Amino acid sequence: MSAAASRPPVDPVLPAAGLRPPTAPRHGGSGTTESPLVRRLLIAGAAVFLVLFLVLPLVVIFANALAEGFRAYRREILNDPTWDAIKLTLLMAAIAVPLNTLFGVAAAWCLTKFDFKGKSLLLTLIDLPFSVSPVVAGLCLMLLFGAQGFFAPITNREFVLNLGITTVEFSTRVVFALPGIVLATVFITFPFVARELIPLMQAQGTEEEQAARVLGASGWQTFLRVTLPNIKWGLLYGVILCNARAMGEFGAVYVVTAGQSGQITLPLQVERVYYANMVRIVPAFAVASLLAAVAVVTLVVKTAVEWRFKAELQRKG
């Protein structure tokens, strides 16, 4: 067979329009035009960056945390202040993450399945925490719910309920209390679930939901049996990121608690232990290793979810 016969046919429209036909990629058909040297340099640069800014900090944290042995490490992470910080962090995440999950699903559903006035405004408001400093967010909560805040007459009251046999004391305080921590965390983390679901639900369209409604399914049945199975991996991905961000939040929580005893989360405990033991670095690194472990577990679970999601897409394709 001649060389001319082996060439692919050329569209006659292209020369007439002054365009050249596409040429096959060089360098082994990899789809890129960079030389092997450039590709190796890019890969090496990315690897060096990951080692310096991801692997090395983790090694330093765990090495310093275990510098005095496992017994000292265990003592530092199981003492009463650290254990209280762990419990408060888990409680805060257990409240904030489900709230943001519900909001994210509802917001993504509204933005992708319906057209209404103010749609662009809602999308902009969802992205607001990405552009606002956490410290500013905490300050806004202080100006709203603090002692001199707008809602101060309502949110800074103490009540004693006499039940005859016993009395119950409760407070409507928001800042310097658990509600303030939850509100600050909810504000900082609420875009994560919605931002993961919106592109996914836009790509899926509304044909399946419309078919379900035509066949007589109710709104809840359509959501539970059609929409939710299609978005489950994206939803799980968003929840994982939301939980990791919630547990690691420092700035907004610090502003609404002022680092008061009894209102210390794990990130605040790292700062508190560090300044209380500046001669010994083991206590601070021991507490920091808990957050580092959360980050590693989050990364592993996130990667597993991505693999599972890609595998499911390939099966459907």
C-alpha cells in the first residue's frame, strides 16, 4: 500500500475555509506536544512540591509527637483538657455536618431542577464563605449575638425552671457557648456539599425526574429512588470535605469563644498547649497529630470515593 493510500481522507471544506486538517500527536501518541524532558520536569516539580508541603510536614508532626515515646504521647492525647476538646470537636461536627448536608442537597436541588428569580444571587451567597475570612465571620456573629449585639436582649438571658423536685437552669447564650461554635462552623463549611452536588446534578439533567413524575411518583419518591442514588457518591464526597473543614476550623471558632476554658476545640487546643509548653514541643505536636490523622484518613476516604465513583461511571458508560 502506498503512502498516499494510507493517509486519512481530508475534508474538502477545510482547505476551502483556509484551515489545515488535524495532525496526529507526536511523542508516542500520548496526546501532548511537550517533549519528554519537559514532562519529566513537570512531574518532578509536582513530586517535590508534594513532598515539601504535604509529606514532610506530616513526618515532622508525627516524629515530634512520638519524640518522647508512645507512653508520653498517649498521656498527652488522653489528658482531660485534650479529651474534652476531642469530645467538643466531635459534637460540633455531629451537629454542623448534617445541617450543611441538608442545606447542600436542598440548595443543589433548587438550583439545578428549577428556574426562579434570584437564582444567581443564591449561587453567589453559597460561595460567600470562600471569600470571607473566618475571623470576619466570627466577628459578624459577635456583632449579632454578643453582649452589645443586635440580638443581645434575646440571646444573653439566663432562666431557672422550677420543677418542684428540682430546678433546671438554661441559657439562650450563643457566643462563648456551643451554639456560637456550631454557627461559626456551619457558616464556614456550608458551601462544600452544595458545590460538589451542583455540577453533578447539572450534568445529569432532569429527564429521569420528569419520567418518574409522569409515571406517578411523588416528590419524595422521585428524590429517594431517582435523584439520591445518582448523587450518592458526590454527596459522600462533599460530606467528607465538609467534615474535615469543620474539624479543622480555627479562626471563626476562636473569635466566638475567645479561647475560654470548656469551649476549646482541637485546633484551639493545639494553640493553647503550644503556648503553655513552649519548652516541650511534644504536647502540642501530640494534639496536632490527631488533626493530621484526621487529614490522612480524609484523604484516603476521599480517594476511595473518587475511585468508586469513576468505576460506577465506567460501568454505566
